[in-house]
Amino acid sequence: MTTAAEIDSVVKTVTGWSQQFRQSANAITQRAHDQFMQDTIDLVAYSRIAQQMIGVLQTCIEMTDGAASMLSTLALAEIAPITQATQSLAEATAKIDKVQDIVTLAIELVAAVAAVGAVVATPTFAGVAAAGGAVSKVASGIAGI
């Protein structure tokens, strides 16, 4: 039986992921804006990134809304790969102003957030591993500038 404390812990964990994804999306959007203003990317690329980040925000809302239901399938310890990757993403996001290929990074963030959203909606061990890997890829893409 799932306790109220376990549910609260998972909800807070997923909400933390969502918050970090939103912060990363905001940083990517800001970096894209800076690059657009510097004529490094064109208006079409900037607009696409902005639209993709709106999708990230929508997925984050859905993730937060569905967090409590995850415990019917997965325990808090079993979602650790996503938590660890999200922590790496938080550290890497501080360096986003150095990223040159913001378009690719935006696409990777969209894919990572979609993978995590899928795990929240339909929790599986394979999904956790895939989502953790996708988030780690984004963090590595930033950190490996």
C-alpha cells in the first residue's frame, strides 16, 4: 500500500524535474534570442525554438498533474535515473550561454521532456532508463560545449 508520504515524495520529485525542465527551456529560449540578435541564427530557427519550448512547458504541466499516479507502478527509488540526470541538467544549464548549437539542444530537450512525460503518464522501467538517458544527453550537450 502506498503511503501519503510516498505520494508526496514522488509528487515533489516530479515537480522538481518539471521545474528544472522549465528553467532549461527558459535558458534555451534566452540563448536563442541572444543568437538571433547577434545574427547567429535566423528568425525561423528562433521561432521554432520558441514554439518547441511552449511544448516543453505544456508537457511539464501534464507531468506535474500526473505525478501522483506514478506510484501505482514505480517506487521513488526506481525513478532515480531521471532524478540524477535532471540534477546534471541543472548544473549544465548554468553554462548554456556558451552553447553554439542551440537549435539541436532545443530539439534534444523537447525529446527528453517528452520521454519523461511518457514515463509519468505510463510508468515502466524501460521508460525510466530511456528518459534518464535522454535527459543526460541534453546535460552532456550543454556541458560538453
